[in-house]
Amino acid sequence: MLNWALTFLVIAIIAAILGFGGIAGTAAGIAKIIFFIFVALLVISLVANAVRGKGPKV
């Protein structure tokens, strides 16, 4: 999922450089949403592992 966020971020940067404001804004918005979903899932995963008594695998 983080790969999708980074992909949309790159699309937004390229579109911004080329002057496509609408596309850049949309891609940046999608990247932001996907990134926050990724962070939320990460936190939920860490909490679930802590509740089950498993530490993070290193």
C-alpha cells in the first residue's frame, strides 16, 4: 500500500512540474489518503501484536 502512495506522489510531482494543476492536486490527494490508511493499518497491526503478546520481528 505504501508503494501505491509513493506512486501517486510521483505522479503528482511530475504533473505539477508539467503544469497539470488538476491532475497534480488529485494525485496528491489520493497519495495523502492512501498514506494515512497505511499508517492507520500499521498502528492497528502493532497494537494487535502487542495485545497478543508478540513483539515486532526484527
